[in-house]
Amino acid sequence: MNAARCSIMSINSASREEFVRVIGPAFEHSPWIAEAAWAARPFINVEALHHALVQVVHNAGEEKKLALIRAHPDLVGRAALAGTLTPESNREQASAGLGKLTPEEIAVFETNNRAYRVKFGFPFVICARLNKKAAILTGFEERLQNTRTQEIAAALEEIGKIAWLRLKDLLADV
């Protein structure tokens, strides 16, 4: 099965290994989500697939949820500057205008990333494809006012949005 633009029918008939290989990247460095959702096949459409994947996350314990959040890179962080982001994250950050920042703008992101990690213990996660640089910086300011519990929920909601867009990229019959 080709990972580029496959159908829901091919996803439903995939072996566990193929399913995880194709669907796993919808969640950053967290193939356990696809592995757990495989048993819920068949999916009638991409919405049902997304719902099953999000339910796996929802039903996971706090440590697994935190591991999922921590699997995400900092925006304009070390991995982005070193060019070691996953292809998906690289495209997503570039689509938000984060690929071409001035040194001053990079410094602002580094300061925000550091403040956020110190307060919450995990990276700031936002669906970059649905935001641009200014909205992301505003998001930092607003979300730094949240409690840790609120931020875990916000990060998981954003991860669900990221996964939805990645699934839409993967599946031809969306």
C-alpha cells in the first residue's frame, strides 16, 4: 500500500503493520495510537478513522498523553533550525510562515518556548497549518495564562487538528 493518497478501503484491509506505517505519522512520533485504533476497523470514512484515533488518545493515561505532547517539536526550535523535523512538521511550520524568520523573531520564539516549557513541562503545540506567525505568538501569550490541566487539554485538541489535516493529506477519498 502506497502511503501517498490511499483510500479508506485500503486502510481497512491493511495489516496492522501497514496500517501503523501509513496512519502512524498522523500523530508525531506516536505510532501506538494507530496501533491501538487498528482494531476498530472497518472505518466508514476518514471522520470515523479520526474519531477512533482521537478516542485512543482520550482513553490513554496521563503519562501517554504527556508523551504524545512531548513528541512534538518546539516551534522554530532546535529541530527546526537544525533541519531535523519530520517532513510533516517541516511543511506545517513553513505553511505558518515560520521557515523564514529574522534572528529577532527566532529569539522571540525561543523565549516563548522556554517560558512555556518551564511553566508546563512540555512544548507549546498549536496547529501551525491553521495559524500564521502572529496568531501563534498571540497563542503563546494567551495560553501561558492557563493552568497545566487547561494546557494539556489545549495541546491535545491542537494535536487532534494536526492529525485531521495529516489524515486528509493521506487519504484520497476525503
